Amino acid sequence: MDRNVQATGGVAVIVVDSRGNSLADEFLHTAQQLGMHTVRLEASAERLYDPISLRRLRETYAPDGFTDILIFGDPTPALLETAADALSYGGALSFTCHHKLNAVPTDVGRLHYDRLQITSTTSWDITDAYRHTRDTALRKGDRLLLFGAGGAMGQMQLFYALTRPEPPAQIVVVDRHPERLAPLQAMGTPLAQAGGVELQFYCNADAEPEAQRAHLRALCPYGYDQVMLLASDPNAVALTYPLLTDGGVLNLFAGIPKGQRVELDWTLLASRHMRLLGSSGSTMDDIAECLRLVAEGALPARKVIGAIGGLNALPDALRAVQAHRYPGKIVIFPQLPDLPLMGLNELAAQLPQVYAHLEDGRYWTQAAERALGLH
């Protein structure tokens, strides 16, 4: 069923049990009132949840994918996997679930890049799938897991969480590189103490997934309200998904390639109202909000700068990003084309007059830019 009914009229394809279903008739009537083109198809009980039939419906009625798919009754994992694959960009899948499902192979890359939404409910009223789903904003008292947080985005996520007017009660920060956890501890510990936040760090280097999950569960026995996945590893999705509490949100922040499938228990989406989501890129409203937060000091972008260089150093900078050479962002100054690529920790030896103006010997400042000759 097309969500953009006011703009296009849309088409609603309603597949109904051949034995009859009054709910399907109500959907048909509502779609017609909305001015949608309607298609009513009957299927035997044996074919009602057939994945092949769903693929054919997409090929026939929605070559670019359905914007919304609603499934009632007892869908199989195979049908749910096919339904998720049949969604368009920004599509939403909702289904009722009345018994334990086997794991569903989930394309977590598409969840991230195509902004898909998957919700479920144990109720016969499918609107409960939306009603019981929380938003993604951090709330007072939340318990937040930042997994793979050693990079620049992890630093910004941690700072943002710790400086909320009503911060989370607990934040657990995970990375497999101890040298990347050190600056997070230096930045986060005083902020956590000032805000009364329980802040814990865990280096998961060389630990098996089950050992990692056990340790993270011990740190937060009742589960995390939010998991921000900052590691572009599909296995991390399977590791952290069971750690959510009831109503918890797993945000696939890091890019995972499309086609990467992870076996996930979708029963939890219904029985515990957990939520999986992701996004790639930002809207203009998002960008405006970020600029406002940076201007107000709520998002200190300068504190996530890890290296600087001139325009001629751009190829080396791109290789450094791929190799995760620096823990923060790399800033390229076009007006200084011959400035070599160097980490801020290298400035003491290479440009001591600039290093002297870093905040705490670690953070970039406007004074450092002036010493570099940019003002």
C-alpha cells in the first residue's frame, strides 16, 4: 500500500484468504475512500504466506518496491525476509506475531542505507506495532551502549550524550583499540562526574562474541535502552541486538554494505517492542540542527579532529581514513597545499609553535589555526 496517497493516489494490493476476511474488506473500502487504485487477490490458505507469490506481486505492482507492507496472521521467516526485500527506499514493514519465530535472515545493510522500518505486535490490532514504538531521542535515565566508539563519531556521540540537559543514567563505551578508548576516557570522565552519569569503558579486543555479550550484560543486567552501533561489522548487530531492554532501539549508525544478512529473532520486535533502524546521510533540517548545536558548543567538532594536512596531502589522507590511522577526523586546508599530513600528536615535533596552542595538548583551537597562518 502506497504511503504517499495524497501525492499520487497510489495503489493498494490486498491479498486475502480465499475463505474470506472482513478485515480485508475494511482495508479495501478505506483504500478506495483515499482515492487509491485497489487490487483484491484471493489466495488459498496454503499459498497465503508464499514468498514466491510476494515476489511476483512486487514485480507486477511495485517494481521499485512497496512503501508499506502489512502482514496479518502467522507469517513465516521466509515470507518476512522476502517482504523486507520487497520494500522501497524508506519503506515500512509491519506484521502480527503470535508465536515464537525462527531467526530471520535480515539485510542489515539495507536497513541502514535504505532507511527501512520494521515493527511488529503480538496484538491483533496491527496499529499497536506503531503505538508501542519509542522514538530515537535520548531520555533521562536511559542506559546507552556505544559499540565501536573509538572513532570521531563515537567521540561526538559520547560528548552529546553526556552534555544533555537530562543525560542518560549509564553509558557503556566499547572499542577494540585501547589507544582509542584513552581520549574518550579523558574527555568523558569529568563530564560524567559532573552530570552524575555512570560511565564505563570496555576494550573487547580478542574477546569472543559470547564473552563480549556476557560482559556487556553484566554491566547492564536489565538491558540497554539504546545501542548505537558505530562498528561497520554485521556480526556486531547479532552481538548487540539481544542486549536491548523492552522497547529498546538498535541504531545501525555505521555503514554496513547492502546484502550483508544477519540471523535475527524478529519475535522480539513484537513481544518486547524492540526497534531496528538506520539512516544514511542527513536531511537539510538535520544539517541545520547540527550547525546550530556546533555554534552553541553542544557539538564540539574541533574536539574530534585527529589530523591536519594541505590539499596535496589529500590522497594520503584518504588512505589514512581507510587504514583507521587516526582516531579523529582529518581536516584538509586548501590554502596550505604543501602542509604534510600529520596527526595532532605529531605537532609537538613537527610544528611546536602550533602544538603550543592545542587545548590540553589534544584538541584543536582557533589559536592553533592562527599559529598555522590561517588568520
